[in-house]
Amino acid sequence: MPQSGSYLVKEIFGPTIQGEGFHSGRACVFLRFAVCNLACTWCDTDFRPQGAESLSAEAIAQRLVALDVAKSRLVVVTGGEPSLQWDAELAAAVAEAGFTAHMESNGTRRLHAPVDWLTVSPKPHFHPRSLELVATDPSEIKVVIDDVVSAETLDGYQQRYPQVRHWFAQPCMDDRHEHHLARTLELIGERPSWRLSVQLHKLVGVP
Ligand code: SF4
């Protein structure tokens, strides 16, 4: 991990679109941190520290502003696991630069500073026992559907978070995507409060 006051950033990129969940299709820029506390086998993100940069909060905010040429002023904060590094100093710098911050977290860690929208994307079969969901106030829950996630798992999240209004099931885009999509549609068909999320950015070919 970098020294206090700096953040290990894998990439900052944009302008692009948010491809998943409630805000899919919205213009934004992305802040991707290095490092994750889980190791999901189908993870499609390179979050290794190799090649990451140690940046100050001010430098991150400046880069976001420079990339956000259309002034979406929406930053998607992701990783890796962004809650490992997101703190009050960075939240303040991003807010002062005019950005709304949306975070995607695996939900196993409490946030050290607030965000404007929190997507919890739990990875139940990759959580060791000690890493139960601790996120307290998700804005949406988005579950990647693979061969392992069960209907009981989805129902269990709704019991865990009765206050959440937005539920998304997203087929895993590995080499069994068609199978996962069919299963996702079946699960949604039996659970109308869940909605389909697809990785729109992959379908339209943007990062
Ligand atoms: S929690 Fe997310 S970033 Fe971390 S290993 Fe799993 S899919 Fe990858």
C-alpha cells in the first residue's frame, strides 16, 4: 500500500459509460484502484499493484477533471476493492472537483468515507467465513450469476438488505455466458424485483 495521503491507482480513464446496474448507459469517467481482498476465479479486472501509480488525492482529482471533457462530473470508483483505499481526503477532493462518486464494492468492508451511490456486488462463493457482507447502506445490489450462485443466495440478500430498492442479476461473461444468461433470466422470471444487468460496455466495445 502507498504512504498515507497517496493512493495506489491502477488506471484512470474516460470518458466512457457506466456499463452495469442502475446507472448503466450514463457518461462517466473511471477511477480504478489497485489491490483487492478477494480472488474471484472469473475476475476480469487486472488489479495487481504492478504497473499501478501512487497518486495524491489532488492529482487524482486533476486527472478526473482533465478526462471528463464532456463534464459528466460522474466518477465510477472501482478496483480491485475500492473500499480498501477510499477515505475522507480523497472523497473531499473528488467532491470539490465537482464529481458525484459512485462506488462498486464487494461489500466485505465498511467505507471510511461516504459515496453518493454504493453498488454492492457480493461474491458469496469467494468470501471466506471471516468476510461476511458488512456494507451497511447499499444503493443497489448486483449479483453476478455463474454456476454457483443459487436462488437461495439471491433471496438471502433481500432478507439481509430489506431497505434496498434496486436488485440486479448479471450473467457472468465467461465462456459459458449463454448458459449463465439463460439461468439469469430464469431466476429473474421467478423474482420480478430483480432486473437484468448486462455488461453494456463490453457489448458496445468501450472500456
Ligand atoms: S471482488 Fe471484484 S475485483 Fe475483487 S477479485 Fe472479485 S471480481 Fe475481481
